[in-house]
Amino acid sequence: MSKEELSNDDKLVLAVKKRYRDMLAEGVDPYEWAYAWRSEINRGGFRAVDFLMDEIVDTGKCVGCAACVTICPTDVFDYKDEHPVDTRKDACVLCELCADVCPVLRPLDKDLHTLLGFKQPIIDEGFGPYNYAVIARAKNKEFLDKGQDGGVTSALLVHLLEQGTINGAVLGDVLPENPQIGVQKLATTSEEIVQCSGSRYTYSPNTVALTEAMRRDVHPLAVVGVPCQVDGVRQQQYSSIRLEVAKWYQKNVSLVIGLFCSESFTHEHITFIAKELDVDPEDIVRVNVKGKVIIELRDGREIIMKLKDFHPFARPACLYCLDYSAEHADIGVGGIGLDGWTFVAVRTEAGHKAFQAGVDADLFEIMEVDEVPKAKSLLIRLSDMKRNKPLPALMPTLQERIEMGNTNPKTFYKDYNPSNGGKNGK
Ligand SMILES: Cc1cc2nc3c(=O)[nH]c(=O)nc-3n(C[C@H](O)[C@H](O)[C@H](O)COP(=O)(O)OP(=O)(O)OC[C@H]3O[C@@H](n4cnc5c(N)ncnc54)[C@H](O)[C@@H]3O)c2cc1C
Ligand code: SF4
Ligand code: SF4
């Protein structure tokens, strides 16, 4: 199509795209990148959904956090196969919120740290600001047995729900026929929270349930998610453009628990396990990664597989994520270097208030972090590995990585050699 044949909407999208690309090429401060699209608002707006789809989704850079889906005031997007789909783009009201909340398009605003209310004094040892950390596990055996690590996350949420501190939680549940494939869940009862316990290593679109929470006006609300989802929630709460929908998240999401995460796996890893062990996917009741992959089967068997056999199943989109330790959550949790315990990093005042309520109710057994020194040192090392990459806007697209022959998010920058067309230079 020639330039003359383009509609005015299309021309505006191209203009924003050019402005954005020029800023990247000129090495402009990344915090200014939002200027490329925000400046269009003063002139009446533009169809940001097209820009987002071109720049992030079609390039394979979308991490699937669903922030664009759940912020859109006119329901332009569906969410399918870990990505937004612009099903109703004619409904776009040119508000550009979808572009503004995307954590891949730009780094989170600098003032976020003030807005989040990190508890003072802040400690920063390389895994995000925090005030204190402990290693804990639930005293109640049900949470311990069903939880992925120490069951702290679910035990705390159930307590907060029963106390009336929250009225719902956005979590991940599973498909009945495949307990390792995650689906979003708005849990409003203790039973539903317990049902969601445990981790699935496939990408679970938890935050898609924010739309339901808003529609049903369920609040105060807790959200549990991996770091990309935490960032998507924070962008929605604190992006600088204020619409009613953003205000709802700001006012009503009262606690965000972030799960440490190096990457998630594609669905094929379940098919691989099922084939290797000659079982049905529905018989794989738990997968845990602890330097090796521990698989628990419905018949009670526990099978160990090598982590390196799972490298081909690392989700390519996870390359575009720089956060291991959920740095913007109120509480960060992980099972790092531990067996049956949860590492808990309390970051904000809201996180402290929630966790302290659990401690006061005697929910947990608690150890000092120094009792297992390798947990914190591993956390620092893995956080550093993930941070130490260019910003996603400056990384190659998925197509370019396929051409370079490396789509693995974990090894890409280890092997990357820009002077050799990006191919492994060793
Ligand atoms: C994809 C993924 C990768 C992870 N990688 C690491 C890691 O590298 N290092 C580390 O220390 N910890 C990692 N974790 C976190 C760890 O597995 C535990 O979730 C965490 O220690 C909390 O344990 P718990 O027993 O307190 O939680 P539980 O009480 O078992 O609660 C777990 C919560 O996680 C939610 N959930 C389950 N699956 C998903 C999912 N796929 N996406 C989002 N939410 C989900 C559930 O809804 C539930 O609320 C990862 C988790 C996931 C989901
Ligand atoms: S990364 Fe999140 S906000 Fe950005 S396009 Fe993907 S789902 Fe939407
Ligand atoms: S590595 Fe990042 S993008 Fe991938 S699932 Fe984890 S938090 Fe999300």
C-alpha cells in the first residue's frame, strides 16, 4: 500500500513508531521513550494497539503479562496462547494506556520506588530493595504438603482472607485434564486459594483475572504472579496517565506477592515428561526445579530428571525479562537453594503489614536467612544474571534470534557475539 493510501490512523501509528525507533537509535534515556507515544495524546491520541502489536507482540517480545489486556477500558483485546489478540481494535478510544503499561516497551517509571512505599530502612544487596528477609514454612501441614516450597504464600493468603484483610486473590489454577497447565483464577474462598497452591512451570496467565475482579468489584485484592506480571500490575497502578480503570487497580490491589523466576517452560515440557516417563499428563502432579527437575506422579513416585534436558523448553519470550526476584512486589518469595521452605523478602510497608499479621497469628516456623547462606548468595547471583542484559527494546526480535540459532533465554547473552552476527562466538 502506498503512503497516500494509508488512513490517518495508520499514518499516526507510523509516525509514533518512527519517533520511538529514532529515539532508540539515538540512544535517548530509556525513561524518555514513553514520550514517543504520550506526546500524541495532546494531539488527540492514536491507535496505540497497532503500535503495541507491531513493536512487541509481532516481534515475539511480548512476555504475556496481560497488562495491556486488563487496562484497556474498551475491551479491545482477547488473551490467547500467552499473548494479547487485538480482536476488537475498532473499539480503541485512542487512550494509549495499553502502550503505557507494557513493561517490555520501556523501563518502569523512576518514581515507582516512592509510590510503592518500600519499608525503611531499605537494604539493597542485588535482589531488589527489601527491609528484611526470612526463611519460613507453614506450620499447618495442609499448606506445607500442597505448597510448592514452604506453603507460605497460600497460608498467608488464607489467613488474610479469613481476617477480612483481603476479599479475593488473583492466582493461578490448573486445567483438570492437565495439572501442569495454568489458568487464571479469582479466588474468593480459602478452598480456592488452597486449590491453587503449588507452582506450574508453564506460563499461567494469573493477571487476566484482574478484569473479573474489577467487574465483580472484589477488593481489597491480593495478586500472586511471576515478576513480569508484578511489573504489569505496577504499570497499571502507577502509569502516569490516570483513567478510572488505572485508579481502580491503584486503590484496590492491596498486596502483590511476587514469585522468583528465572524462566518458565513451554507446554512441550509436559509432553516431554509424559513421554519420557510413559505416563499421562494428568498423572504429573508436581514439577519442582532445584538445580534438577523433581517430578511427583499421582501414584506417589518421585522421579528426578536433568535440568539440562529441559533447556529446549525454556520459553523464548523470557529473554525479554530482566527481573528474577520480583523487585516491585510487596513480598518476594522463592524456594531458592531450599527444600520445603520459602525464602521471603519483605519489601514494602504493605508487605510487612501482611507478613507480620501471619507471624502474629503463629502461621509459620521461621529461620534466619544466615542459617542457609547459599539461599541468599544464589538469589543475588541469579538476579544479577537476569539483570545483566540490554533493555528489551534494544534486544533482537525472536525472528532474529531464530536466524542466529539461539532462542534460549538463559544462554542467549552468554553465547551472544554481536561482532559475529550474534552467533555464538566461542
Ligand atoms: C514459572 C515459575 C518459575 C519459578 N522459578 C523460581 C526460581 O527460579 N527460583 C525460586 O526460588 N523460585 C521460583 N519460583 C517460585 C517457587 O516455585 C514458589 O512459587 C515459591 O517459592 C512460593 O512457594 P510457596 O510454597 O510459598 O507457594 P504456594 O503456597 O505453593 O503458592 C504458590 C502460588 O503460586 C501461584 N502459581 C502457581 N503457578 C504459577 C505460575 N506459573 N505463574 C504464576 N503464579 C503461579 C499459585 O496460584 C499459588 O498462589 C517459580 C515459580 C514459577 C511459577
Ligand atoms: S508484554 Fe504484557 S503489556 Fe506488553 S504486549 Fe505483552 S501482554 Fe501486553
Ligand atoms: S522469566 Fe520473566 S517473563 Fe518469563 S515467566 Fe518469569 S517473570 Fe515472566
